[in-house]
Amino acid sequence: MKDVAKQHLDPVCGKHLEAPDGRPSTEYKKRRYFFCSERCRTAFEKQAERFRMNDLARAGALLTPGRVRWGIA
Ligand SMILES: [Zn+2]
């Protein structure tokens, strides 16, 4: 099983960021988020709470596969 905590996903577009170093990032409620572009970062900052809930739901979905389905359809 992969270490989920070390995976960095752009919470806006869902892109997997191989190397988050040097990417635009922001901190929200003591969590750091990385983005593929400044555009995604701006979008996040406009609706940070919404994206945070999505992110938490996705993390929950990873822990309980099959219970909640998100993203790639
Ligand atoms: Zn993005």
C-alpha cells in the first residue's frame, strides 16, 4: 500500500503532482496544498472550504474503498 500522506494532489483539478517543490502552494487550516499552476491556486483560495471538504472526502474514500466514489468517472 502506498503512503497516501506523501502523495500530492492538486485539489482543484485533481492532477497528481510528482514533485510539489517549487509549485504554487497555499496553507489553509494548518494543511499545505500544492497546485499545478497559479490559476488552480487562485481558484482554491476563492473556495477554500469547499475544496477542503472535497479533499477530506477523498481521503476518506481512500480509506474505505467502495463506500464513496469521487473523481474519475
Ligand atoms: Zn491544477
